[in-house]
Amino acid sequence: MYRLLLICLLALGLTACPTNRRGGDDDDFADDDDAVDDDDAADDDDAVDDDDAADDDDNHPDDDDMADDDDDDPGPPCADSGGVTVTFDTASATSCDEPWTEADVELVFTEGPNCSGCSPSASGGDLWLTPAMIRMDFANVGCTVLRIEIDVTDWTGTGSVEALVVDMDGNMLGTAANSGTGSMETLVIEPGSGIEAGGISGCETQIHEVRLL
């Protein structure tokens, strides 16, 4: 959930947070990592490229303090496999700070930067921000997000819907805003590098679908 917290910081004027690192774990002994969830294999940390397993250490890059330990491979571009589509058909949380997951994207409503308060809802496969912000974490989608497309309908005014995306260090990569009201439009952000998380805020806004490419 740390990436969701990064988005929260963005809404207040983000500065990048340092990556959490764990030191002292490579003792060249069998089962040298004594943490409950840490590798626990017989010879887990005895080689330069020790963490090549698919499910090692929750896919955090450089999790064992070695320069190339998880190969830092975020996966192929999402577009290569047809993309990831979030339709909000399974939205079950309609109050703030109650996360849920759809299409391996972690989602949570929070208060947005534009309108005070947090009053979201879900209806007919659409999310309503009246007002609210929806924060999205893409860490577990299994591919690299290079482009995001967001179908929205706003009922407030031009520029009242704001979308933003950040990288894994919390650096803002791009933003987009609505250009009209009363009809659906697609907001597109394509920064040219990997998108780790994003957020969409609105005062009286429908979100119909999000596509990760």
C-alpha cells in the first residue's frame, strides 16, 4: 500500500520518498534470513543473483540490498498482452479509506485536492466522485504500465477532473484534466516511462473505465 501513500503525498505537494531497504541479511548461511516471510530457502542469499524466483520477497526491487537481486524487471509493456482494463463492475467499497482490488489493481477512495470532503459511490459499473479521489496502485498487474486511458463524464466544469500518475519513487510523470462537461471523454497520460500508481479526483464526476497499456 506504500504506493497509495505516495499518491496521497502528491495531492499535498509531493516530495519523493526513499526506498526502504533491509540491511545485513546476507550471511552466507543456509536459511540466513530469519524474518518470517523472507526467502526461507536452503541457500537463498548465497549468490549474486540470488532472488530470481517468481514470488521472492513480494516483487520489491533490490529487496535484499543487492544491486541486481531481483533483476529489477517490471515485466513487458501491458499493451503487449492486450492491456489491463478496470471496469469497476466489482466495486464493493463506497466509503473512504476502504481498499479493494480489481484486475490486480489496488483501489481506494480518499478526499481529493479540489473539493473538500469524501463522498464516493458506485452504480452500474461507474464510480461517482461527489467529491472524492480514487487512488490506484499498479504494482501487482504483472506488466509495465506506459499509458493510461480514463473514460470520465464530468458535471461540474472544465478542468475540475484531474488525473495524475507517478513512478515507483513518487515522482510525478504526468497529469490530465477534462476539457468539457456533460459527455464522456477519455483522459490520456503517456509519460514514456513506467507508471507505478495514479489518482483521479473530481467534484461531481463519473469514472466509467480505466485502461492500462
